[in-house]
Amino acid sequence: MKKKLKLVIASMTCCEGCQVEILNLGERLLNIFEIFDLGNFSWVKEKEEIDYYDVALIEGTPLTDEDIQSLKELRKKSKIIVAMGTCAHLGGVQEIKNYTENRKNEKAKYVYSKYQRIENKVVVPLSKIVKIDYVAPGCPINKDELYNILCDIAIGKSPKIAPRPVCFECQNNGYPCLLQKGEPCLGPITLGGCDAVCLKSNRFCYGCRGPINAKSPIIKRHLENIKKLVGEKYLAEILETFGAEDDFIK
Amino acid sequence: MKITINHLAKIEGHAGFFADILNGDIKNAKIKVKVGARLIEGIVLNRNYVETPIVTSRICGICSVAHNLTSIKALENAFNIKITPKAEILRKILFLAEPIQSHATHLFFLSLSDFFKYDNDLDLIKKYPDLTKKIVSIRDFGNRIKEVIGGRDMHLLSTEIGGFRKEPEEKELKKIYFAVDKVLEEAIVVAEFFKKLNYPDYERKIELVGLVGKNEYSFYKGEMKTSSGEKTSIKSFYKELSEEQTNYDPTKRVKHKGREFMVGAIARLNLSHSLLNPEAKKLLDFFGSKKTGNALITKNTFHNIYAQAVELVHCAEEVKNLLDNYFKDKSKILLVKYRMRNGEGLAATEAPRGTLYHYYKVDRYGIIRECNIIPPTAQFLDSLENDLEKYLSEAEIKNGEDRKRKINMLVRAYDPCMTCATH
């Protein structure tokens, strides 16, 4: 039998929800434990010293020196890194602080009396620090999509996410179009693969999976339209919610 | 001499344990949280209130329902909104789904291995395949409820200030209703399994605090109660809390009138066990027959684990009760209209790990001007450290070989979430 691939599931600073989504795979989680040789996953085992991983799933953003150090170590040890979730991919909700003035101190001063003791780095996605091989986008990840990514990797195939907007799945599923109702939906310019889960609950798309194609003129045009609809300030807040403003407006 | 565990596995978020050994006794036990500060209270500030519950949900991936809905409730209090009774039932069901999922995770994946001295849950899965299947099924059940009512198993989408953006499909709710009996049976088997575990013999008197409902074992609404007999409103209790930043990590430790206290399943069980559903109540025989009425049933912190198992059973039973009420209510409205206004709002609920507070002040343009969030773990870290000092200084542990394992075991019994504690 072929040797099993060594897997690590690791976390920078975040809500750890993407790891919980892996647990939420239910019976398929047990399949993952069969298909892969589980190196480290702190929800399931004590820490083990391991030199090499075939696959590293990493969630969160590096907010401390220790985060950055462990990210760099994981890069050295791992053949493939999958950035898991919006934090790792784009920055996540914590990146909101980047978009405010005096970000270094104002926010920390509000939360902490001894704010000088707090590590208060500019929030960046993993790709600003190390090379990333694949992305499982979304806040949280779509666990079905992640499972497919892992299966592809296990059989030596490069995982790919179809370059279709959220609108594609929204229409397929027959959900009412919120854009037509005058809501500032980012569905047309956001990478699909989430099964339009927000639209299912009658909530417009905030773009947590990032732009479908950052260079496309459609993005600029759509954002102009949304700006006319809700104004510049609120558009900025929508884009900032998941730390994706700098990804949509390059 | 010092004891150091740099990385405590099987807790949510990163933390280490550090202590000194003086004449065999453990002193200065410290849990140092190693999660970065995301400054959540800072980042929602000066922004529109509409996105606040979306952002605060992301404080924690394992109790996102509690953060999302407590945030929503606090904002509703600020705007003086009364949701419909039907919407309230759905919220209460969501508040059961989360402990079902969270407790099942903690009981099996995070805590159980300690009792068998396994380093890896895969050994546990191999040894107890039937129990594994039941845990998976129970977790799936909790998640399914969140999907059907909340739109997703995490970071809910249909929940909104004023109620719900979308009505859950009746057909799917019925499926949940008919699945309860099987899940309840599974939960009882799990609880019976946890009843037979060998819990360390240990006691310390700690003030226990929790939200207590009028006629129900409450997660969503109620008044504050303490084990020393105080009963007070959420507002006045919140005013008596103080938060202090440590010198060594990004958490703030919370005290009530300057003193340590404990929250979570063990606190709720001690304060409200007379309100448990019938099957859950049967499981109290674990504590002996003498402990009835309103007396405390346990002072052993390790029993927090068993208390979660009892709650698992209670929650499964309660899902059915609440769905019965939901189906009886034929009214249609799930989202009430409201007028935004300036004001302040506070809400407290019981998250799986204990009482959770969200407070906001909103100006007349709907901009958040103040925000404070007090999660359960920040409230019990002091107690955890004090428990560690006492427990590790007891004779049989002091000289025992697997002291490190005992440290891990006690830490995990608390089920701390460092991600919440820092936020």
C-alpha cells in the first residue's frame, strides 16, 4: 500500500472555526483520519515533534511573533500549504483595524489599559509571509469544499475551485436576487463555492471568499454601482467586514 | 524549581502552563494565553451596528451562536425591541444546539483521552467505535439544528436584530423533531459512560455563578444567581464585575466584588439542577442520594465534565419540548420592525462554557460608541489557577509520576477557550 500522506492542521490567531468545521465533517472526519497520517491537530492529540508534513492546513492570521515563527517553521516542514478560511486567505474580521486611522494604538488603547504590552501588528494574510499553495476560502470554510481539496491532494491531483461567482450558485438554487431588491450584494464579483449559503438565509454577500478575478473590470463597475446604492462609507464597511477591501480594490 | 508546559493541547486556542515548586508545594501557577489580541471590542467601534453581530460571532468558532445572539440581544435592548414569542423559541433552540455540539466535542475529543492516558484520540476511536459513532451523531444533530434554524452550522446567517431573516422550513424542523428520540438515547448512553469514569477525588469551595431561568434550566434568559445565595439582575451583577489585564498575556481576568468565581456547566448544574428535564435528572444519582433539594451537588471541578454530559441529555430533551411549543404557535411573524435610536444595551446568556456578557452604546446614527464583551473563560481563569495550585500540592499528586498529565486533565476539565478569553 502507498504510504499515507502526513497531515498537520494548525492555527494562527482566529476563532478556530475552520478547525471546528473539520470536526463538523462528522463521519468524513473519520475518513480523513484513515486517508492521512495525522501529524498534529491540537483538537485531537497531544503535540508531537515532527520534521516533515506532506500537507499543512493553516487557519488564522499571524498576530504574534510566535504565530509568525510557527508559520515559517510550518512552511519549511511542509510540501503543500492550504490557507484555510478568510483569515488565512484575506485577513478576516480582525483586519478591520488596518482600515482605521491610528490603527497602531487607538484600538488597543480602547481595549487595554496596559496597551503597550499588547502585540499589535498590522493584520496580513498568510501569503504576505510565506508561499501558499492552495486556498480553501470562506468564513468559515465550506467543509464540503475542504474535503474535496483533501481528497484531490490525497490522489495527487491539484485542487481547483471553479471560477464562478456566488450568483451562479444563488441562481441555480433559485434564491431571490437581493441585488434586484436594492441590497448591496457582492455576489456577482465574489468567488463562488459556498453554495450561496448567505443568500439562502436572505442575507446579501459580503465577499468573504474574495474577488472572483481581481483584475476584471466587472469588479470596479459593480463596486461603483453599490457605491451609488449605499454610499461610499457603507460600501467600505461592507468590504472591510471580512478584511477584503484591499483584495477587491487593488 | 519550575514546571513548564509550553503548549497545552486539546483546549481551544493556544496557552501554556507555568508554576514554581517550593518545598514540594506548587506556587504561582499561571496559565499564559498565547493567542494574539484581535481587539474585537475596538474594531466594532465607530462602525455601523448592523455588522456588529457578524463580527462578534467570529470571536469563537465553537460558541459562535452564543456570541452572535448575545450581541443581537444587547443591541435589541439598546433599541428597546421585543422579539415575538415564536422567534424567542427558535433562539432558545439554537442555545441548546450549541452546548450539544460543544459539549459532545469537549467530552469526547478533548477530555476523554485523559481518563485512559491516551495521547491521541485515534486510539480512543479505535477502542470505542460505538461511542465514537454516538458522539458523531450527537454533534451532527446539534449542527443540523443550527443549519436548519440559523442557516449554517457556525457563524449563523438567518439571525438578525428583531428576530430572524428567514423562517426555517417546517419539513426540516419536523425531521429534527423525529430525530430527537434517537439522539436522546445516544446522549444517555454517553452520559452513562461518563458516569463510570474515575474522576479524581478533589474538592475546593469556589463561588459558582450562572444565569437562572424562572421556571427553566436556562441558557437564553434569566437572572444572575450565585452559590452563596445571591440573586440579582444581570445589570447589577455586571456592575459588580471588574476586569484586570495581566502583566503576561493578552487576557483580562474577571472578578466579582473583587473575588474569584467559576462559571460553566458545573455552576449551572449546581444552581439549577432542580429544573432539569426528567432523563437528565435521573443522572444526578451519580452525586449520591443525599444531595437533593437546592443544596450544592458537587465541589469537585473535575465534575464539570460530567455536568456537561448531564446537560447533553437535558438539551436533547428540551429541543423536543421547545419544538412542540413552536409547532403550536401558528403566528407568522419572525422579524419585528424597529426604530433605531441612541441608547445602551446589555445582555447576558449562558454560552457552553458559562455566562457571556455583551454591552454596547449606540448613538442616534446607529454608530457603536462603546463595546464591552466578557466571555466565560476570562471569568474562570483565576479559579483554574487556584485549583491547579491546590490540586497539584496534594500529596498523591505531588510525588506522582504523571503530574503533567494531571495538569492537562484539570485544565481540560474547565474546558477553557483562550480564543474567547482574549478576543
